[in-house]
Amino acid sequence: MDEKETFLGNLRKVHLRFSRFYTRVLAQAGISLPQYALLNELANAESMPMTEVSGRLHITKPAVTHLVDRLEKTGLLKRISHPKDRRVYLLEIQPKGRKLVQEAQANALCIFLK
């Protein structure tokens, strides 16, 4: 096996372990990995159009809508009208969502450092 194949094999193993690890942390918070990814993107921005979220997460616009619907029901984010384009909705993380992201990151760090 050459270096490239060895590297890719190791990268796949790390990615799988990291995904499993983060899924456990997020299960404690009561959200899925895609929901967390969306909240994390919003935690690092004031607000963001749904189309941009779709591009950043590499998921379809209907998938974003589904995630937003579920997160909006729990009060973790809010959909607001764009001030200049009424066809566009902006997503804004709510304090409850920001707190959840911070706690998930802190829990992950604590578990990871053990």
C-alpha cells in the first residue's frame, strides 16, 4: 500500500470515529449532526440566507427547509424576512441555539481531552 492509500485509509478511520463521537455528544443535547451543523454555521454569523446555508452544508434547499422547520419549532433559530428582498428568508440563531452549540462544543472538548 502506498503512502496516499495509507493516508486516505487513516483519514476515513478518523472521520468515522469523529462522527460517531460527535453524534453521541449531540444526542445528549437532543439534536442531530445536520441540525448542529446548521446551528454552528449560524453561530459564526449574524444571519444567513437559506440558500447560503444550503451551499455551505452541501445539502439541498428542501433539506435546509426541513432542518429549519424542526429547529424553529424548538426555538433554536428564527426565520426572518430579508430587509431588501421579500423572496429571501434569513436564518438567525436564537440565544437558546447559541447556548446549545457552546455546550455541545464544551462537552465534546471535555470528552475528547479525557
